[in-house]
Amino acid sequence: MSCLVLRVELKHMQPLSRRFEFPLNTTQDPRQRSLGRSLASGFTVIEVLVAILVSSTFVGLTLQALVTSAAFRAKAAQFDEASLWVQEDLEQVVYQASQYEITAFPYSNRCSATIPSEGLAAGFIADSTVGLGGSAATLGPRTLGGKSFQLTRNANFAASPDPFRLLQLTYAVSPADGGPAIATISTEVLPQAVLKCP
């Protein structure tokens, strides 16, 4: 006759180690029973705790990696949007530079300037009709990635390699409520009228 036997075995040498056995067939001969006992003896409490600890550590590290990657993706998206904003303004400045003093015949009188502050680059910065209308401009605010930002453009002719003709622009996109810039870009612009100069 078969019956289900529950046997709990406590080891005196290892008080935390408990083994649980659930033999289903009690009519086995003793050799098979000893072989079955070693194969189906189950896990100790310590083995289960170690398995839970290893699994928890793996899950925790995986979740941390996911959160970190999401934060980096959000920062990258903000930087991309900021770069597009700078590009939009830069295209407008390049268009304005292409129209500045373009109708002067045969060429602009600023081509023969003797000091940089009278050159084409300085004239383009100061001209409020066709040029930039000043060396500094703040645009915005604009929402990038759910946060409000402003774009600051600084124009300078004195720091450029050719202060008479070449204009240096520096852009910074920073939070509207203050803080470090998320994007800083520098470039140079050449007014179209320079190409007509002798």
C-alpha cells in the first residue's frame, strides 16, 4: 500500500539547514530510496535565501540601468531640440548677412575701413534694419523636453580672425529660471557684401 509520508530532517551540525522530503512511492527498495533521497532532497533555507538575494540584486541593477538610460535619453532629446533652435536662428542670421549691403555698387564703402569697428562685420552687428541690431540678443522662452529655456546669441567681430569682415557668433541655451547651459555653440558668419570687396 502506498502512502504519502512527510519527513522533516534537522541536522544538528547546521541548525539553519532544513530539508523537506515528499516521497511518493514507499514501496521502493532501500537502494532506490537512498538514491531518491539524495536527488529529491530539496533546497536548504540558505540556498533559497542566496537565490533570492542574487535575483534581487540582478533586478535592482537592471532597473537602475533602465532609469539611467531613460535620463540620458531625455537629456539627449533636450540637446537635440536646443541644437535645432540654434540652427533656426543661425539660418536667419545667415540670410540677413546675405542681404546686408548687397545693393551697394560697385561695393560697400565699409570694404575700405581702416579700423575694425567700421568694417562690414561691425556694421552688420550694429545695423538694426537689415543686420542684427546689437551684439547680444535673448530669444525665448521655448519649452524643450517639458522645461522652459532661453537662447542667448552674442555677436563679436573683434575676436574673429578677420575683424573687418568676419563675424563670430556664440549661442547658449540655458534654463529660463537660471542654471548652466545645456548647449553652447560657436560659429562664424561672413556677410555676402564681403565677396564684392576689392
